[in-house]
Amino acid sequence: MSATAMSLRAIRGVRMGSSAAPITVLQLRSKHSVPSWATVDPDAICAASPGIGKNLCGGEWSDAAKTMDIIDPLNGEVMIKVPDTSAEEAAPYIQRMKSCPRSGLHNPIKNPERYNMLGEVCAKAAEEMRKPEVAYFYARLIQRLTPKSWAQANGEPTITRKFLENYSCDQVRYLAKSFGVSGDHAGQTSCGYRMPFGGCGVVTPFNFPLEIPALQTLSGVFMGNQITTKVDEKVQLCMEQFIRMLHHVGLPKTDIDLIYCKGPVMNKILVDGQSRMLLFTGSQHIAEKLCSDLKGRVKLEDAGFDWKVLGPDPSDVEYVAWQADQDAYAFSGQKCSAQSMLFVHENWNKIGIVEKLAEAASKRNLNDLTIGPVLTWSTEKFMAHVDACLKIPGAKVAFGAKPLTGHTIPKVYGAVEPTAVRVPIESLKDPECFKVATTELFGPFQVIVDWKEGQLPLVLECLNNMENHLTAGVVSNDVRFLHEVLGNTISGTTYAGMRAKTTAAPQQHWFGPSGDPRAGGIHTPEAIKLVWSSHREIIYDYGPVAENWKPVQS
């Protein structure tokens, strides 16, 4: 089977309604035409007819002197050509960022009509994304850029559309809601406002080509900032298409700049352009560098080594096993919220939870892309980390740990079965063993830790010694157990109860890390205001001055 046919098979069985029969790929493709504003056909891009990416600066789409080739993750053939913008070509972006007023494109006092305009843009964009051909376009493009199952790929445009619906009409204006406090005398009132920063940046990774860059870029614009966005060049074509759609429904073309470039070029733009704020989603190493280079003007949603604890009260075993499989291995584990370490209480071991998890993982396959290419870890590097974990005293392979076979995935990417290494909790007392076990492998891999009654303090010690505190799950309906774990941990997005998970955060709740003053968030009004605005207090004092007032120096 060819790689293209393999990716197309991943959307077989999609249902158009709860009672409809599954339809074929060809029926889907024939049903949906390419949107009028789109510049690529996700079903047609290939080596013979590659998609073409463009830069956007100051409202103009353009090329660069050189291009980068983007390969198909399933067969290694060039399928997209995008600008390879050099440092010498970055000057227009630098000037645009630097020249944006510190007071932003709008704020509660200046150009407030833009709040209404943006609410209208969101309403029209949501309406556009409700069209079947548009929803299909985004999901299929995502699947070509980052091979994942149809359910996973389709989740991004769905979340993005709901976000647009949430911030339609007056909701953008409400983000800038002010408050007033009465003063000490007649004519005096203090008012608090949410103010933008000015010229800002968004840098996001490959794993969510639409949801993260779209939501964060728009959030920045909502609050009055002018945004320069860079997504991982392997997948930025999706964000380019989203911006073209926004222009189609009325967004001013100068609100957002988009650049295809290597990391050092974007770093230069941010530093020389005096970026007033950067939202960065990605690796911890790059996050720390950016914090230094930008003197702290950064909000982070960086690396996520995420844990889940199975408590002492097993219940709903089939569901818990299914959810654990989803959290660890959906999209081949390439989520910052993926379940990286599963603490299994002895009571769950007695009913075979790990065996059920292994059974679920064994059903994942390349045909429907429930397992697929690992875009940041080669197979060789992946297996080397498995070997390192197996050197921990008492460690053993729970399942997996074998390269996938019968595929055309290029060697630069990883192709490995869903894998779990099992270690006793006592071994994690050794700092070196703990360091190895808690190294984030951005792929279909997790460490399973066995623990017993009386070892909860050791579990909590492990949880709090981890460097990242993004998502977590506490699987238990024991209220006292939940209270103990939740009260002594700090993960920013924590799910608690027998249905607890770590992944697939919907648009209605906060998603972001905790325990770090640089922590950013996404989705909610609280996240948007925290990341993309700062507080300003204006004290109005009109008088009148009392008739009997006399000056007294102090």
C-alpha cells in the first residue's frame, strides 16, 4: 500500500450522522470542494504538484529568495515548498514589530470599534468553518502535515470553530471589561483597564498545526496587539490557510504577520523588533533561551512530562484502560499533555489494568493512523531511550518497544509500536534513575510505576520533583485520596475523578502549566487576559476643588 493510500484510509468509516452508514474516502473527496480562499488542495499536494507557502508582512503575501522542502511524513517525498526567509530578509518584520504603538492597535480608550469588528470576524469565521467542505479541508490538511487519525485531525477545526463561536459578537469587547472604584472625594474615580503590549510574537510547534497558533494569535489580536506568528515550518501551511480565511471574512490584512523561517531568524526578529511579549509553546530548552533573550517578556506553555495516578479504588476498569491508552498514544503520543508516567496502585494491578492497556495499544495501526510517524524522535533515538530506561533496577518492558514494519516512513522520523516500560517506585529514589525515567520522549511512550498502600508520600515526592507541571490526572472517586493528592500537587490543568484524563482539553476550560510566574494559558477569558494584556489604572479626578481648600505643604 502506498503512503498516500495509507493516509487516505485513515478517514474511512467517518459518519456524517449518528445513523448514517460509513462513507468512503472517495465519497468524502467528491462531496467537498476546496474553499475559494484556499491556495492548496490537501488531497492533491505531492512531489509532482507540491503545495506552495507564502510569507505575510504588512498585508502583502510574498516569497523569499530561497525555499525549504517539506516532506510527506509517510513516504519522504517533497510535498510542500515554503519560503526559507533569511536574517537579511527579516528587516520588514522587525520594523513592523518595532513600530507598533505600545498602546496597541486598539485598547479600551483608543479605537474601541475594533472590538466590534473582531467579534464580527469571529462570527463570520465560525460560520465559514461550519461548512462541511471547510471542516474537511482543515482536517485533511492537518492529517497530511502531521499524520494522525481522522478523529484526532478533525478535533482541531472543531475546537477552533467553537472558540470562534465563543468570542463572536460582544465577547471580544468583554475581554477588555474595566472596573471602577469610588474615590476619596467628589469627581475622583479609579478605573482598571486591560491594555495590550504592542508588537508581539507567537511561536508554536508542529503537533497542533491549527488549534494552538490560531487561538493564541487571535487572542493576542483580541486584546489589541499586533502579532507576528511563526509555526514549525513543517506544518505552517495550515496556519497560512487559516489567516487567508480570516482575511476572506473581514480581518484587516495588517493585523497579523506570518513568517516561514528557521528558529534563529525568528529569534532575531523578536530581539531586534523589541517584541513586547512572546507566547511560546515548545521545548523547555528553547523556552529558557527566549526568556533570557527577551528579558522575561515571555509567556510559556513549554514541555509537558505529564502524570496520572490510579488511586486505591478501582472502578470502570474498561473505561480507565481506554482513557489511559488515549492519553498515552493518541496522535502517537505527540501532545504536550500526553500521559508520560502512569502510577498504578496495587489494587489496579490485581485486576490486570496494565494488560488491558497493552491490549488496547496493540490495536493501533498505520492503516487508520492511530499510530504514525514520530516527527521529533528517530526510531534509533527512541529505542536508545527505551534501553536507558531498562537499565533502571527492576525495569522491564510492559509492551511494545519494537519498530513498526511494512511502511515507507522516512528514517529521519520515528516509527515504533506503542511502548511502556514498567519500573518499581523504589527505583525512582535514585536521582539518576529518576532523571532518566522522567525524560520526555515526545512519542508513543510511557513509564508505568507500580506503587502500594502506604507509598503515597513517595508518589507525591515523585510528582513534585518533576520539572514540568502542565497536565495531570488523578483516577479515583475516593474523596480523601483526591483531597490529599490535589492539595499537594500543582499541575496547571488537573483532571480528578474516575474519568480523569490528561489530554483533549476542550475550548471551555483553561489549559496551561502552573507553578511558574511565566506560565501561559489558552482558551478561556482568564487565559487570554493573563497572556495578552496588562493591568492599567487610571484615576480620574475632575474636582471640584472645595471652596475652603487651603494649600498645606508636607
